[in-house]
Amino acid sequence: MSNVPETVFTDSHRVKCDGATDIRAGAALGHPRVWLEIDEKGYVECGYCDRRFVLKGGPADQQAA
């Protein structure tokens, strides 16, 4: 069983996370909604669920190479 945090690729520098994107019951089973800002590293991680948001085409985007 793997506990690797999910990586989400986005076009926006500002993202929201509630930890319930893939949970059928919705946000009730996630965490409080937080807004996160991607900085010069090209990614940001949610402090609740460790989900990583990567800016497409940014320095952390492995697909851009």
C-alpha cells in the first residue's frame, strides 16, 4: 500500500484544497478549505493532506522538460 501524496498540475498560481476532491461524500470527509499560493519554486503543498500542487510549465513541472 502506497501513501504517496497526490500531485495536482494546475495553470493557476492560486489553488484551493479541501482534501476531498476524490471522496464521494465530499468535503465533510476532507479538511477545512484552504487557499494556497504557488511561489517561485513552482509548487505548494497542503499543510493538511500533503497534496502537492504543481504549476504547469513552472520549475517543478517534470512534464515540461
